[in-house]
Amino acid sequence: MPSRRELLRLGGATLAAASAAGIAGCSEEAFEGPADEITGDDLALPGDRAVPAEDPDEEDPDEDTADETETEPTPDEDESELSDEEIATAFETAIEALSTNDEALADHDAAAAPEELDVAAVNERADTAETALEDIEPHVAGDDADDVEALQAVATYQRYVAGYETARTELLVRLDIIEAYVAIGEPENAAAELPSALDYHDEVEPELTAAERAAEHLQPVTRSETLGDGGHLDGERQTFERLGTTLEAADEFLDGAVSMREGLRAFDEERYEDALTAFSAASPSLAASERTFDQLETDEETPQRLRTNVIELRCTAGAFAEAATHFEAAASLATAGERWEAEDRFEDGEAALDQC
């Protein structure tokens, strides 16, 4: 059986196998094969394994890494300082870009008719300003740092205002289309356009809310007397609400106008009872819309751009409401067999439609 020293050299697994063999009465030959194939290094216990000698001329890779880590510049050290002139130039670039945006938005606000705002140009100039401000932001402090923050807020605000004003202009264009259909006597086509205009009004509201929230972050800019006041949204919430009221009144008006057109067809076909029903349904809607348009026309808060539409719609709604009253009376007389009287009242209705 192997000696105690030989068993220790065999390691854990071989030790277990050798012990089992000894208990079973096996001879030393049972270990000759495996023992001859395993080298001394493989059999050495952890404490017995030799440690390679160090070569004094060989460089330590860990030392090189440590040296490189120690000498690598930090981000702050790597950034070069900007001169006062470079900082001033960056401010000028940002202020010029944002001032141009400010003028473009002001011109759009003052337009008497819907005009397309070049939103891409507004965003591009805002990008130019933000890039210039980002370049100098790590190098400024005090009032200059406050101006960087203030100008960045202006750029964000201008983006939101441009988005809202574009959407509002589109909404006014849709109102113009509805009014045009009414003017040429096609209320059915106008009514077909209205649902999408009402839906679009709901979609535009978040655009206005976002612009209003951006305006809350505006602050005075030391280097500019005009930027940062948020004047582009003055009265805009009231304008938007009155635009919604106008669309709702137009919806009510068109309900009555379409019913009146149905009554006219029925009267022309001598279906006087159907005509009476249609005219009776039209009158309340037309009268209610006229009252709403009249209130909007006399409201000092109604903007001039919207007032133009309101005046036309108020006149048309009033004419239709008066005509519907005459047509309803004509249908009632015709139903009772009073044909001559019915014709006279019908002509009064036609005359009322020519008021606008």
C-alpha cells in the first residue's frame, strides 16, 4: 500500500481512490497507470507549487496602466478656456437667431389673413442659438450663466409658439372653407367639413397649453431688451376659446341650414307637410346661432382676424333664421290649401336670403 507521503502528493481525488483501494486489499500496481501520467506540478498542493522567478528587466503591465491612468487628463482639464470675445460672439449669434424668430412670430401675429409660418426656419434658428449657448455654457458664470439659461428658455418657447400658431392658422383656414361653402349656398358641403374642424380644434388645444407652460419659464435677458417677455401668447387663450365658440355656433347654424334646404326641396315637390316639419326644425337652430354670432361680434375680446368670419356668419345666420320663419308660414298655409298666400310668404323668405 502507498506510503502516507505518497498519498499526500496525489491530491484530493486520487487520495480518496487510493484509500478505497487499500481497504479492499489491492496492491500498489493499482496506482501505477494514473501515477505515471500525472506530472509533479499537477500533483503539488497549493502551498508546494513553484512561483516563477521575476525578471528584473521585464516591464510590469500593471505599472504601465497605473502610469497611464495617473497622467490621463480629466474632462475639465481637457477643455480649453474660451476668451471673452468668443463668449460674446456666441451670445451675439444666439440673440440674432432668436431675435429673427421673434420678428417672424410677431409678423405672423399681426397678419390680417392666415399666412403660412415657416416653422422649419424657426426651428433651425432655434437650433443655431442652442448650439452657440451649449458651447459657452461650461465657461460662464453669474449674469452670463443666467443669460444662457434665459436664452435657452426663449428658444424652447419659440418652438412651441410656432407649432401652436401654425395649427391655429390651419384652424382658421378650415373656418374660411366652411364660410365659403355657406356663402355659395352649399350648407351640406360646409356641414361635411365641420366635424373635422371641431376635432382639429380639440387637437390644437394641447399645442397652446405646451406653449403656455414654456412661457412660464421665461425670464429677462440682460443682453436683450426684447427677448423673454412671452408677448406672442397675449390674449391667445381667449382667442382660442372664441374660435371654439365660433365653430360650435357654426355647427348649430349648419344643422338649421341643412334642415331648411330639405324643407325647400320638399316645398318645391309640393310635399308641404314634410316641408313644414323641416322648416320648424330649422328655425330654433338658426335663431340660436345668430344670437351666438352676435355676441361674438360685439365682444371686445374677439380678435379682428376671427371677427371677420363672425360678422359674415352672423349676417348669414340672421338671414336664414328670418327666411325659415317665412318658409315655415308658407308651408303651413300650403298644407291648409291657401296656395296664393303660401306663395307670397315663400317669396318673403327668398327675399330674406338675399340680405347677405
